[in-house]
Amino acid sequence: MTNAFHFSPRPNRASEIEWRVWGDEAFAEAKRRDVPVLLAISAVWCHWCHVMDETSYSTPEIIEQLNASFVPVRVDNDERPDVNRRYNMGGWPTTVFLTPDGEILHGGTYIAPEQMYQTCVSVADVWREKRDDLEQRIADAVRRETSARAPEAGELSHDIVDLVRALVSGQYDPQYGGFGRDQKFPQPKVLRFLIDEHRRKEAPELATMIRTTLDGMSRHGMYDHVEGGFFRYATRRDWNTPHYEKMLEDNAELLAIYADAHRLFPDAGYDRVVRDVIRWMDAVLYQPETGLWSGSQDADEHYYTLDAAARRGHDAPFVDRRRYTSWNALAAIGYLRAGDVLPDRDIRMRGLRAATAIDRRMRDPSGALCRYDDGSGPRLPDLLEDAVAYLRLLIAAGDVDAAAAQARRMRAQLEDTERGGFFDAPARPEPGRLARRERPLEENALAADALLALAGLAEDDEWRDIGLRALRSFVGEYRQWGQFAAPFANAVARALREPVSIVVVGRAGDAAADALRRASDAAVDPDAVRRHLDPAVDARAVAERGFPTDRVAAYVCAGTRCSAPLTDEGSLRRELDAVRDRALAARA
């Protein structure tokens, strides 16, 4: 089965371990042989995963021990986020020993050869000699975990938003930007929350946090100043000494962040960063034959210390050409945002074409949207992460009908009809902890936020009700996530406002309509949804809203009230300012 796995590109013997793929067969074998499972979760971009291949997994005694006394299972984190969610021990690689039923015996991250050998021997001995004690301890742990995960619903309030904002502020590093005082990750979802809060109500302290962080990331070592793009994280507080892998996911989200920051702070030079990230994504990750982007570029400590001339004479780091639905959806959203802000019609069109490519290339024969395609066809259908990212893309692209269809599919496959919210994967036979469906906070917050937006675009309050129910179901647990509850707080902030939509009616190519569309797209309000209706194409939608088809105008609707026709950019901006002032008064 070694052809199914990716090992370090440097010399190693990890392929001599008799790895199995995750699935019923591996766990059935463990039960038949009455041995534990070793689960190794790795990633093609992960430096320490490669080191473990070259050290612990290349040590003859460990290879022999694993093959004789365990069923070794190797999982790729990017392909199987559902496995990673349930078994990750705090980073990559994850090295975790399981019972044949898939419950955790012991685990860690990188384990050096001497410690790894002793751990293998100890786990095997304990499994043989102390089975009864182990099984009771595991059963008790499962009961405690199940009780701790039981959802506790509650009412939404501005206290939630204020508390998470305070938690984020408490982690903020005023000297270098970012969050924490040790290694620094970009944390785009925390930045998204701060940007949106600043857009809701201009606050100097938020502007400082945003600009200091974005400047720190883009001016120091976490950014590739030669080829463009951001590395995965910096090992130092001052954003230097990075881990050199470059992820599509991170760069896609940061692309949208810097685009929005350029609109807020046009003198900061963030448009240069936007174009630079796109330059790297186009040159390294983009696949013209598919219209999509590859997943990541490997770390290479030597290559990334070279200047431009020296890099041209050196082999570039490995690119993982697998295509991931959620990451490509984020990339397309980033291109749409960048195209609007710069403005650059070609960049925007690239985002729209990517949305079409996802629809065409990332579905299985049944029509289900899948997690990834490694070249052999789409695999792993209907994960929440992918469903939500694609839904958000369709909303950003203004494709209301397709977004509603995607939301219906998400409900049918993933909705928790008993408690509200959504499971991370559909009900399906899976071994181990995958048999227990989970409701992740982050993806549920993003799903609820998207449904609230869809409700405004489609003028269908059912989507709003579903989104609100999802958010309420997490009120009892969001605090435990600290600053990582930022997407939840952001969705709650939207939910507590009356729905706001901006509708521009006018034919494509009409100068007045185009001016209103640009003004609509430039609106600061992060919670307003925008819809552009061409009477020649969207006659039914225009008629349903009672708007005249022979007049170019914008309409701002807040709750059940719509403005009079707004025929120039100035009147549109004034109406939006009035809507925002009313929202601020309601929040005070």
C-alpha cells in the first residue's frame, strides 16, 4: 500500500513500515491479531513529519516493532480533516496509539527514535498485560468527553461579541502585532473578526491592532519577499524565522484580508501585498488545465534564504498538486474580493471561473461535492468544511439560486435536526471515533453566517431561522475556545442586527448602473448583502421585489423597510451611513 502514501522527499526507510489506509480493514485486522493500532497523521508540507520519516520511522528496530506488534495506519491531514479533528494530539506529525476499537491509548506529536522505541514497547506491554484496567479507563474517558461535548443552547447577545473581542485584545502583541508572545500564526479568522468589527464601528484601537499585525506579517520573515506569498507561521514573536511551507488555505484567506484592509487603509500599501500574493498563487499553484489551485508548496530552508537570481538556478520546492474544495473556494473568494477592491476585472473573472471549475470538477458521480481530487477523481463527499466554503463562494459570486441549492444539500446531509447546527461529516459507517459525529464551532459559525447572508439575498427567512438556531446551540460552549471563537462572535454580531441588503437595478454596461454597483461593492458595512439585478436577465427577481424595470436605481433595505430609489453614489452612501448609525444606536 506504500503507493498510497507520501513520505519525506529526502532519504528514509518509512516505506518499509507496512502502512494501511484508514478504514474498516485496518481495524478489523487489529481485532483479529489483538494488537493496537499506530495512527500517524502527517502532511506533505510538514517539516517535522519529514524528520520523523527520516529518523524514527527509518530506525530498523522501530520498523520491526511496528510491523510485528501493531497495525500501522497512515493518514494525510489535508485529505482527512475528519480523522485529524478527532485524533490530533496538538500538531503534526501526530503519533497516537489506539485500541482496535479506535479509542486513544497514548499519543504525542514528533517522537524521537529512542523515545519512540520505548513507547512502542511500553504500549504493546500494557496492551497485553493490563487490558482490563485500560478498557475501564478508556470507557470512563469516553463518558466524560461525551458529557463535556453536550451542547447547551442559549440566547444571543452583544455580550458574546464583546467578550470574544476582549479575549482577542488580551492576546494582542502591541509591539509586533499578532496574537501571543511566542511563535506567531497569521490567524486570518481572528483578523476577519477585527476588520468586520472596525467596519461596523470605527475604533482607533482596532485599526491599530489590524495595521500593526498586517504590517508585521508582510514586512518580516513570514512573507516571501522574492516570490510572494506567506509562509505558514513564524517561530519568533517578531514574525521572523518562519516554517517555510506555503499553504493555499492561509494565502487565500490572507488575500481577502489584505484586500479588505486596502479598502479601509488605502495609504498602507496593502494593494501591493494583494498583487504579490496573487503573483505567487498564479505562478506556483494555479493549474490552467483545471482552473483550480494546488494545495501547498513544501518547506525548503535553503531555497527560501536565496535571492531571486540564486533561486532561478535551484529546484523549487515540491508542490502538492492535489486540489482541495474548501481551499479553492477560499482562493476564489479572495480573487473576487481583490478584483473588486483593486479594481481588476481579470482577477475577478478568475474567481468566477474557479467557482465554475469547482462545480464541474469536484463532484462525484452522484453529484456530491467532495473534499479532494488527487488526479484519480473526487473523493470524500459532503464534509461541512467544503460545503460551507463553497456556499460562501456562491454568495460572494452573487449566484443566489446555486447558493440556495447548496444550502439545501448541506441541510440534508449534515444538519443536526435535534439540537440545531451541523455535523462535520454525513452519517456513514466509519471505525473508531469517526462513528461519533461532531459539531465543530468554527465551521458552524461560518455556516450560520452564510445562511444569514443567504436569507437576505434570497429574501427567505427560513435560512435566517436555521442560522440563528445553529448559533444559539453553541452559546454554552464558545467561551472554552477563547480567541478562536472569533468566527462565532462575528456571526453573532451579524445575527443581532436587522438584515441589510443593497439591491442595484440596472442593465449591465449602463454607466449609471455600473457606478451604483461600484458604490455598493465599496460599502463599508460587513453585514450588508449586495445583489445586482439586470432587468434583461433577472426580470422575475426585480418584479418580485416591486422595483421598476425601466429605472436605474439602488435600494437599501433594512429589516422590512426599503429606501426610496437612490440614483447616485452620494445618496447611496448617505443611506448606508444612516443604516449603520441605527445599528450602532441599537447596540449601544
